[in-house]
Amino acid sequence: MKKDRWEKAASAAADVAGRCHLLLLRFLTAALTVFLILVPMTGIWMISNMRRFSVFSDFFGYIRHGASVFSLVSFLFCYVGMFLSLFCLCIVCRRLRIGKRLIVWCLMWIPVLNYGLALYVNGLARAEIDHNVHKIRLDDVRVEQHVCETKYPLLLVHGVGFRDYRYFNYWGRIPKELVRNGAKVFYGHQEAWGTIEDNGAALKEEILAVCKETGAAKVNIIAHSKGGLDSRYLISQLSMAPYVASLTTINTPHHGSALVDFLMGLPDPVYRQISSYIDRYFRKFGDVNPNTYVASRQLSCSYMNEFNKKYPDKEGVYYQSYASLMKHGASSKLLCIPYWILKKLDGPNDGLVTAESARWTNFQGVLKNSYLRGISHGDMIDLTREDYRGFYVLEFYIQLVKKLAEMGF
């Protein structure tokens, strides 16, 4: 299996590298062709216009005509090949997102500018090669060590507006990577728009089922967004602390979201009508008792203030929390509007939750990178199934679970 992975990686790397070299060769050839056209043609034009060579004007004319046709054909051949190479490279380069691909394809016909685009795409492709080879080498070293093999199984608890589907996994590539490194992974299977109370009850049944199936006494919960609140209620109110070894919350609005407070400013009949439409939609996707009106308002700052007083942490359970930040609205197409609204109302955020709201017991810090994109609410669950510079989401979860294993959980 290891050999097959290396062969596939080597083949993919060779393919992308070959396209990179071909693209650069096409560009250099096109540039050289332009040079070879301009210099001789300029010389012939200057000579043909000198009086002493006027008797050879027809001869020079034939030469100019033939050279022009030959040079033009050669130039077009190189340029078309260059465009095809750049077009294909954009397709195989996964780091080049769809929007950027369209921009490159639209602008690659512009002289001079296309040289800059070629260098940009070539750089992304080479970085992708280095990343893939490094990842496979690292994976092959530690996969036999089972670094994610924890004492207690993992329970992944999703956030609001999603369900645990088999073929459209809320957590992207993360569960598969954890399992490959020795983890036992299960899902919360709570409702997309269930209230904290209803979802807490669903999680209780799921945990008891997991413990019975595996023979484990407890589980480690990793919860994203509202799933962290469902889990806290489960532990504090439903007497499930003895069954939970640890709770890791990621981008969870522990102190509420000013964005929800903003939406609550809508007329109540309008808010209820919109909520009813969402409930009707999610009933078709498996929710038995969706309650968008209540579930969404439970994320308000005032509600969470009372929630935190009513449901404090329980002894015997290890709590830890993480947050992330977007750099600007363009970091995420899905969250650009809520990002700007929340930034205006409260401050820097991940598109839905501020770092201060996500801060809870044993806060592990704010995840961010040095690039313009930053890390959004969706990036933390591998929503787009892509790798980007400055933050490798699969590696983050591997290290998180590895730490839990080292702590004896």
C-alpha cells in the first residue's frame, strides 16, 4: 500500500512538474520567436529603404514576406501551445480555486500579463508538489505508530444547519484521516436545527450506544460551533459527565453571537416565517423536530449569558477550546456578508463567531495564518475539501487527537 501511495504521488508530481516545465518552455519559445521576428525584420526594413539597395527592393520584399509568414506561423504555434499548457496546468493545480481559474483563463490572452499569470500558477503548482510529497512522507512514517489511537473513542458533534450524512460529511476529509492514524470515530447525529435541549438528549443516546458498542467507559467529544453548546448542556444537565472524558470546542459561540442579536431585530412575524421555511426544508433531510426559531435565538448573547451561569463546567471532564479568524470578507464566499456585519457589530471573527466568544476553559489560542485568506468558520471543518497556505486542517486535527491520546484520554 505504501508503495502504491508513493507511486501515485510520484506520478502526480511528475505530471504537474512536466506541465510546469512545458509551460515555461512555451513562454521562453514565444518570447524568443518575438525577438527573432523583430530583429531581422527591422534590419531588412532598414536596408530595403536605403537608396543604394533600391534595386534589390523586390528581392527584400520577398524575403520580408516569407520571413513574416514563417515567423507568424511559428509565433502562433508557440503561443497556442503556451495557452494550452497554462489551461491544462490550471486544471491539475488544486490550489488554484475556481474563481482564480476563471480569471486566469480570461486574462491569459493579454500579452505581458500572461507571463505574470504563468509564473503565479507555476509557483502554486510547485508548492502543491512539495506539499503532497511531504505529506505522504510524513504519513507513511507515523501511520504505523497509530498516533490518534485514544483510550476513549471520538464523538464528532456538528454545528447548526447540518446533519451527519454518509456521503456529504460535515467534517470533510478529517474523519478518514483520523481513522487512518488509529482513531475510532463516531458521530453525534443530532438534528440540524434542534434546540440545545433536544440535541443534548440525542447526543446522550448516541454516547450510550457508542459506549455499549465499543465497551469504552467514556468518549472524547470534538464539537464545532453550536455542537459545543449541545455538548456542554449534555454534560452539565443530563448527568453525562461520567461518560465524557474530554470536550474540545472549536469556533463555538460560548458567549453568544452579535450577529444573532442583529437578526433578532427583524419583526417577530417575519423571523417566525423565515424559521418555518427552514424547518420545512430540513424535515425533508431528516430533522424530526426542527425548531429554527428557538435554536437560532439560543445563540444570542443574552441567552448565552444565562446559559453559562446555569450550566457551568463539570469536574472530571477536561475542557479545551479553539478559535480562528478570517482576514477579510473575501476569505470566504459563503461567509463574506456575515463577516462584515459581525465585524462592524463586534469585532474580528471567523465569519460567524468572534474569537472572544469562542474563548472557554483551557483556551488553546486563535488559529490564523500570515496570508490574506485567514481561517474561516467553514475552514475549520474542511468545508471546501482543499489545502491552503499557512494552515493544514488535517494536520491540526491529527495533532489535537494525538495530544488527547498523550494525556491519557
